Amino acid sequence: MSPRNALATYATIEKHATMTIPARYENGVFKPLEDVNLIEGTIVEVHLPEDAPKRPKSVRDWPTFGIWADRDDIPDGVTYEDRIRRSR
């Protein structure tokens, strides 16, 4: 694609609405995870979130883990839930 065609294509993209396309980055190439309705050779911009939220590896990593550890009336979630159900 010549630079002139590339600029014309880029100008056309700017007129379109923003699209979010899930993709996987492999071997230096972004590979869409679904069908994309774009003209072959279209130049696009890829914006990555600065700090993507990181998922905890375990429930134990959650900030709320263990908040009821010192409660004598809640020995475990199952016992506590059973007690609530029986009281209804």
C-alpha cells in the first residue's frame, strides 16, 4: 500500500465510530478473536489500557479474605448459611 493510500485509508477510519476488537498478541501480530468488518490493509491504532486490572491468583489474595476469621458465631460459610435458612 502506498503512503498516499495509507493516509487516505487512515482518514477514512477517523470518520468511523470507535470499535473494540478483542485480540491476542502472538509472534508480533495482533490476531482478532472474532470476525472484523474492515477492508484488507486498513491501518488501525491499538490502544492498550495503562494498568489492566490484575486478577488475584487465589481467593486468599482478595482484600476481603478472612474478615470474619475472629467471629465465633460464623465457624464456616455453610454452617452460617444453614443457621439463617433454619431461622426463616
